[in-house]
Amino acid sequence: MAACGAAAAEYSALLSLSCGPITRRRFAVSCRARPPGNLSAQQKKKRGKNIAPKQRSSNAKLLLTTEENGQLPSTSLRTSMERPQKSTSSEDDTNGAISQIDEKITAIGNEQQERSKDKHFESDFQLEDFGEMIQNMEKNILLLNQARLQAIEDVDKILTEKEALQKKVDTLEMNLSKALATKGNINTDIPGDHLEKFTKEILIESALSGGNPAHLCESPLFMELTVLKEENMLLKADAQFLKAKIVEFAETEEFLFKLEKERSLLDATVRELEARFLVAQTDIWKVVPLQYDVWMEKVENLQHMLGCLKNHVEKYAALLDQHDDLHDKIDELEASLKEGKTSEFSPYVVELLQQKLKAAKSRHQAGHQETNTHIQVYQQLTEEFQDNLGRLTEESGRLEHSANSMPSEFWSHILLMIDGWFLERKIPNTDARMLREMAWKRDDRICEAYFACKGAKESDVMETFLKLMLSGNSQCSSGLHIVHIAAEMAPVAKVGGLADVVAGLGKALQTKGHLVEIVLPKYDCMQLDQITNLKVLDVVIQSYFDGNLFSNNVWTGTVEGLPVYFIEPQHPSKFFWRAQYYGEHDDFKRYSYFSRAALELLYQSGKKIDIIHCHDWQTAFVAPLYWDIYATRGFSSARICFTCHNFEYQGTAPAPDLSYCGLDVEQLDRPDRMQDNAHGRINVAKGGIVYSNIVTTVSPTYALEVRSEGGRGLQDTLKMHSRKFVGILNGIDTGTWNPSTDRFLAVQYSATDLQGKAANKAFLRKQLGLYSEDASQPLVACITRLVPQKGLHLIRHAIYKTAELGGQFVLLGSSPVPHIQREFEGVADQFQKNNNIRLILKYDEALSHCIYAASDMFIIPSMFEPCGLTQMIAMRYGSVPIVRQTGGLCDSVFDFDDETIPVELRNGFTFARTDEQDLSSCLERAFSYYSRKPMVWKQLVQKDMQIDFSWDSPASQYENLYQSAVAQARGAAQT
């Protein structure tokens, strides 16, 4: 009842506020119809006569207002009961109607009251005015009765709307539950506001209808609304409680996710440490062949790794403690939910929260168990790590360096150190030669002396080495001293296959026991990070060029385990500071200068060299320079081997240009020497053929081809010197190109496990944005320089044909010819939206490894190909080659359907002609085997991967050629 009284009071206040200026004005008009009580009889009579017209006017105004409205509009009551969902204009109309009704009721009540108090004035009114007033009053009473009847009807409507309100409350409950479940944040004051407003509206309607607000408070409707308000307050309290718990749970869940993320990072770190630990364990058993300082560095790395592992274990232990704290929080939250009293409006929210807590608890228990398991494994790993490190440290005290097992990098470093002493005039030639011989045959005394002087001054090291001469020297090594003079070497200065040959052949010959050294230009664009122990010698080598002597700085370093000398000319033209290797307008001058300076370095070093091997026209100058200039100075122990990797490039120039490096133009500009057969110019490649003891090219078939049209004008010269001309198929560096160890691959694999190849295919497709739904869709690849030699029209046709056959095509490569580059850019734009074709018009070393591993077929449609390495690399990675029969491709790829070839040699698909039709037929055959005979294809892939394309066999062939030439020279010297 207190609530009812409060509601009634609020109604009175609202009613007084609702009677604005207009209502007060109408009350004033009604009061003017009643004369004041203190007037005399005459004044009253006179006053009555004066007021009668105004009274009629006032009554007329009241009736006019009533008649204009007709009756109390029922919509006004309904409008006041509805929720505030209508426009502002609608609300204003409703409030205006209610105000008019209030004013009418007030005016009528005041007039009735005034008439009852001032009955003694009734005689003063004229009968006519009194009759009009009675009629107006009857009409107003009639209107009031109609309004009351309308109010009764509105009460019925209120009951109907109450049911609708109950449905809205139910909807509100559902929305509340959803909001708590999703966002955990809802405004619980809104239902209470609506209930409060609804209560006030009911009180106002009751008052307007003439009802008693106190009686209304005892009605079932109002009681039910009061219960709803109380339940809403409970709901607000429950919602606040749940909001607090949800916030706490969100923080807990966020901590869980953070903890799981930390655990994932820790797992990744530990896996990396485990991998490094396995590598370190392997290195433990290989530690004997390592240099002492390298070995000590690995020991320090192991100790550092151990410290890192301990830190991670401690961090994991701390995370375990946080796990325990989290477990306590979850228990506390679960208990609070069980004890908490929630209303009937939020069971869904409570159940959802309990489910989340249960899941979090399960996840916590699983994480706790897994963490304990990891801790145990890591502790065991740490103990093993410490045991191995202890044994390794103990073994280091009695470690003895075995000379025979020291790596090639060590002996290359010793040889470069001895050569530096001699070139810097710190030791005489005889001592340098003896020390070089001892290092060459890997004498234990050299090894012991080096480690005994570790960290000492250079003068002390030299003195220790020279003392080795006093004990005599052993017999000479049976190996050969071989020096390669070249313009490229992988990986420090690479443009094409020449760089791979110099490095691969050099390492293979070194493995066979020969002393191999390399001489290169010092380019400004070299990969210096690929050079070990790079330093400049304190000596200047002067060489002749264009009538003057120019100084050259000499740098030494180790590349791929081979000792390398880098010549840096101090010439004003800065020959090798051009930011590129080839393509300069003065290439003829650049490389003639380098060839002369390289021979000058060898001559001044005083070495007794057996073989000088020069490559391509850039260093073919060496052959005539050696025999015409340096052999006459006593430097005649060596025999010259010249390898032409591509007879397309021969190094022609006007004859006078040959004089720059000191050669006699008059003696050499002859048809049987260096005069170009076709153009009447000097031909450097021809000079290499004429003046060398051994002439080779890079495959047997190419050697046959260049004796005819493929010789590009040198076929007659090659026929004349055919006895010393041979073709040797190049090899590849199987250490670098090895799918089982390739660091560029997503997944490493081998011939016995091809699952990794499929994984690399999926990875490349994703990386390049290719269609990847059909895993069996064949992928054709091509990695090449885009030059006419490579069969550009056939490459373009292969792209379209592959798309026609339902395959995918990837091209990697660029062109030095601008219009060719633009042409293929246009093709790339044409297929830009095709998810089966990708053209990457650049060279990317890492991407090339991935393409080899991912591709099913590899196309090489060359017009001519001296050797070709890509078909060998492709087979090494299980990509079946599709090649045109030319040059080295004929010597390495044999057609799978050619019955004239032994089955064990058939390893790919070949075509002979240079037209598109022959290529199409070859592609169709390959696609047919791939799609229709998957087992046959798999066997072909495995066979290709097992073919030996290493440098072992080519190196043996070169070794035989070298030894034969050296034996002939020694035999001639003895006679």
C-alpha cells in the first residue's frame, strides 16, 4: 500500500505539472462568471447585468471547445499506454488531447462548486443565461460520462496490453540471456524503466477515468506489476553478479590462452634446441677433423645452448605455478556459481558459464599433464646434454689433431698462408716450395706446428714452420698442382653454368688428392659473405697492359674449401668495379688485363704448377700469353687446358686490340693461329684452341656438333686439332642439390620416400596462388635464361599446351634482351587471372629449389645446349625431363619409349624437331603416362632420382687428361 500511496502522490504531482498556462487561463475565465461575495445588492445586480454577456461568451467558449472535440478521443488513452516507439509529433498530439480533457473537467468542477456556494446570486442571473448554463452543464456531464465509459474500455485494453507486456518481458529475458552469453554486458536498468513508466501510465489513466489510485494499487494488475518490478530488481542483482563472474572468467580465459601461447612458443623453442642438440651430438663425433678453434667454438655454443635450455625449463616451471594459481581460481569461480542464487530469468547463462568453466578445467588439466611430461623430457635431455658435454670437455684435454682427417678448408688456409709469406718476401722461394709440398701432402708436422703456434705472432709461426726444414722432407706428393683461371666461381661470382663447373670440378679434383687453386677477378659485386678468411696481402703485383705496368692488389680467401686468389687491378678504368660481371663495352680489354695479371701472379709466386686450366674466351688469353711470353722466362712446367662452355661466345675484336696485353699481333693474326675464320678479326677462343695442350667442351654430343655448323666458324680449327679435343659431360654439386638435405625445401624427401615431394608441390601452389584442389594435376616447370638459344617460341607453346592438357605451368627466369623481357611480361599479364599458370620473370635461388622439388615435369626445349645442368638437377629432385635432342641433353636424357635404348637408361621424354607439333606430341605422351599409369610414373621418378650426376666421373676423366699431358711433358723434358 505504501507503493500505492507513493504512486498516487506521483500522479498528483504529474497532474499539477500537466496543468500548464493554458489550463490556468481557462480556470481564470471560469472564475469571472462568479461575482465577488463582498459586493452590495445594487453592485451585484449591476455587476450581474454587466457580466452576463461575458458569461455567455465564456460558456460559448467552453461549449465550442467541447463541440470541436466531439468526445474524449479513445486514442489518447491508448497512446499514453503504449511504449515510446512513436514519433515526437504523435506524442505531442496525445499530450494535447489529455490537457484539453483536464481543462474541461476542471472548468466544469469549478462552475459546479461556484454555483453551490453562491446560490444567493442565482436570482441576479437572467433566466435565459441560467438555462444556457444548465444545458451546457448537461452536455459536459454527458461528455464526461462518455469519457468514463471510454476509460472502462481502455482498462480492458490495458489488460490485453498487459498480456502483450508479459510476452515482451519474456522476450526481454531471452535477450538478456543471449546478451550475457555473448557479450557479458547488458543494461538491466531498461526493463525496470519500462515497468516504472508503465505503472505511472496506468495511474494516470485511472485518474483520468475517475478511478481511485489507492483502489488501483490493490488491483491484480497493479499487484502483478509490483511483482514484476521486484523480480526485475532480483534480475538486476543476478545480472550484476553474472557480469562480474563473466569478467573474471574472461580474464581467466585470456590468461589460459596466453599460457597456451607461451607453451606453444616454448615447445617450438625446445624443438629447435633439440634439433640443434642432435646436430651438436653429430658434431661431437666429427670433432676430431675440425680445427681446434672451430671445435672450441662449438663447445661454447653447446654451453650456451645448455644455459638457454635451463632458462626455458625454469620459465616452464614458473608457468606451472601459474597453472596452479589458475586451477585455484577456477575452483573458486565454480564454488561461487554453486552457492550463488540466480533468478529464473538466467538459467541458460549459468549453465553456459558452468560449461565454459568445465571446458577450461579440462583444458587446464590436460595442459598441466602435458607440461609435466615436457618437463620430465627436458630434464632428461638436460642430463644427457650435460653428460655429453662433460665427456666432450674431458676428451678435449687429450685431443690430438690428425692431419689426414683435417678438412680441406684447413689445408687451403695453410697453403694461402705460405704463399702470402713468399709473395711478401718474408721467406725464400726454396723454403716456400718445401713448406708448400709438405702442406700439399698433408704432413702431420705442419698440422702440429700450426696448432702449437696458435695465437702466436706471425714471425714465431714462420720460425716454427722453417724449423721443419731441418728434419728433412719426405717424398713428393703424387697429386697434381692445378690452377683454374676463370671469370666465375660459385657461389661468390655466378652468372651461369661456368661458375658451377669451376667450383664442382675443383672440389672433386681436390677430393682425389690434387692441389687445386682458383684465380678470379675481384669484382665489386661479389658475394663476400661466401669467402672465408678474406684478406689482402702486403704485396703488389705489377702487370703489363697497353705499354705500361699497373699495380694489382692480391686478396686471398677460401671458397667451398678451395684456396682462391682475387686480383684487384689498380687501373684507372676500374675494370672490375662496374657492378656487373659481363656486358661492358670494354670486356675484351678487361679480361685480357686479368689474364696477364693472373699469369704474372703465378709466375712471381715461384710455384711449380702442373696444369693451368682456363675457361671460355674471357681467360683464353692465358694460352698464347703463357707460351709466347712466360714460357720463355722459365715458367714452363705447366700444361694448358682450355674448356669452351659455349661456342656461341668466342671473344672477337679488331686485331690491334690484342696488343693491349702484350701479345704480338703480327705473329698471331694468322689463319692458323688467332685470326677469326669468318670475320677477319682476332678470335680469342680460337687462340685458346690452338695454344692449349688440352681442349674440352661440356658434353660428347656438343663436341660432335661444334665440328659442323655448331662450331660458329671454328669447326675447321676444331677438326684440325681434333686429337686434343674431347667432350666431357659436366656434373652437378650433389651436396648443394640434394632433396634430402636441401634447406630451401618445405619438406625434405628422397627416392624411397616421395611424400615430401607432394608436400612441396602443395606448398609451392599455395605460395604462387595456383589452383590446389586437385593434387594429381601435373605441374610443368621451366627455369632458364630467356634468350633465343633456349627455344623461346617452344617455351611459349609449352605454356599454352600445358593449359590445354589440364596441367599447371611455372616459369622462372629473366632475359637480358629488353624486347624479350617485355614479350614475356605480356604473356604473364595474359595469364594473370589464370590460377594454373605463373610466370616469375626474375631469378630466385631459393624459389628455384622449391620449383625443382614441386614439379612433376621439367621442360628444356633448347635450340642448342652445350651441356645443360637443369635437366640433371630436375631428375635429382624427381622431376621428369622433357627435352629436345641436342648437345648435352642427348647425353643425359633418353626417351622412355625408345626401344633402341636399354630400359635402365630411359629416364625422360625427348623430341627432335624445333616445331611446336613435335613438342606437343612429347608433352601428350608424358601427360598420358602421368595420368594413366601412375605406378609406372612413380618408378620413373624414383629411377631418375637415383642416377649419379655427381662430379666424380667427370673429374676422373679430367684427371686422366691432365696426367696424360703432364706425362708427355715430363717425357719430352727427359729426352
